[in-house]
Amino acid sequence: MTMLLLALSLTVQLVHAVSRAPTGLLCNFQKSPALGITATPHFSWIVPAGPEPEHSQIAYELTVTRGGKVVWASGSVASNVSTYAAYTGPKLLGGATYHWTVSTTTAAHAEAVPQRSAPSPPAVFVTALF
């Protein structure tokens, strides 16, 4: 019985060590596949719930790829923004298909240990002809 409780405790700790991935990905407020996207897309997502009350996003990291190659990685951006985060990478090609993912870092309060989420499943956007 003691071993079972120990195993359950370790499982709960591991689940909270890497929090769930962001969901509800939107590009210019469109669901995937987002079509006719401008040369400067904006990204939105739902921050995964944390293990403690009042858990909130303290940073995010966006990655945009094309044909399996990274076009732009934002690096960790210290921000609570999860709506309409701007693309600031190199110029995008018109009429091209891109994939993007986001991972977030959350904490319940300033002294809490930050928790990084798993990357979201990729979402797709297609740029307009420009």
C-alpha cells in the first residue's frame, strides 16, 4: 500500500513538472488553417491551467516553420500576452504555408517555481499573395 501511494505521489509530481500544452491556437483570430494572412501575422492561444490557483502566464515562446525548417523562433518573451502576439521575424513569402507552435511558462506568484508547458500541437496559416 505504501508503495502504491508513493507511486501515485511521484506520478502527480511528474504531471505537474511539465504542464499541458497551450490550446485554441488562432492566427489573426482565425482557426487553423488560417487563410489569407498578412505579412505580419498575430498569434493567440489559451494558456493551460496550472496546478495552483491563480496560475498565470509569465512568458511565451513562438516558433514558425515552413517545410520543416525554422523560419523564426521568438526565444523566451517575458510577457503575460496570449492574445494577438505579433510576428517579428524575417519577411514571410506570399502564398506560402507555415506552421506555428507556442509554449508558455506560468507561475502562481512571484516566488513560485515557473512551469514551462509542452509545445502546442502545430497550427497552420497560409499567407495572402502580396
